[in-house]
Amino acid sequence: AASFFSVAVGQTILSIFMYFVLVQQSRMRDEIAKARNQFVALISHQLRAPMTQLRWMIEQLKGQPRLPKDVREQLESMEEIVRAENELVGDVLNVSRIERGILKLVLVNVPVRDVLSEAVKPLEKAADDKHVRLMMPEVKASLLVRVDREKTAEAIRNVVDNAIKYGPAHGAVTMG
């Protein structure tokens, strides 16, 4: 009986130690997650502030009436880079918000055709410039999907934009 009691006490003490180790690890994970979130917020701010200033300066320079064509083209290229970097920072922030469970989704029933059109419309010029056909499926207006309209259109736009940028010229991007 004494050995059974010793084993039971030993297991209980071991369980108590394990409990405290797990609690400590949990606290450390929480502290690491908090530090990571603070880091993401700080880096995002540090990256966005100069990009905002760059975007403003580019807009001011593009507004000059006697700007040589090659300079205007370089400014447009710079403007595209700043826009892409700004989107990247936004994506990083969204991932962080998703991980923390604070990304607010506004779910609504919306026609699939409308979401696809909203996503693709801003990319038509880029597709035309590269001679890429954007091919959308025939979708009935009555086909609805329950999504966050803005975030879904943004996600689709990012995928199609990448397909245009990194796909071959004179090609096609097919959705559906």
C-alpha cells in the first residue's frame, strides 16, 4: 500500500509540474503573438508612411504639363510599384488580423457575376496593354454567393492581376 501511495503522490506532483510548465508555455505563446502583432503594426506603419509621401510626390510631378514622355513613363512605373507595395502591406495586415480573429467580414448575398466584374474591371487596361484576354464564364445573374463583397473582389483581383503580370503576353486569363 505504501508503494501505491508513493506512486500516486509522485504522479500527482509530476502532473502539477506539467500543469505549470504548460501554463508557462501558453503565456509565452501569448507574449510571442502579442509581440508579433505589435511588430507587424509597427512595420506596416513604417512602410506606409513613406509610401504615402512617395505617392503624393509622384502625383505632383505627373501633374506638370511639360513633363517629357520618358519621365512620365518612369513616374507611372514608380506609381505602380508604390501601389503594389501598399497592397502588400495591406495583405500583411489582413493576415495578422485574420490570425488574431479581428478581421471584420461583412457577409452579404451578392451575384457572383457582379463580384467577378468588380474584381476584373480595374485590370482591363493592364490586360489590354499586355494583349491578354480576360475570359469570364457565363454566370446567371440569379447565382448568389454569401461573401464579404469587397474582400472577395480584392482577393480575386490580386489573383487575376498576378496572372496578367506573370503570364505570357498575348495570352488569356480564364476565370471559372
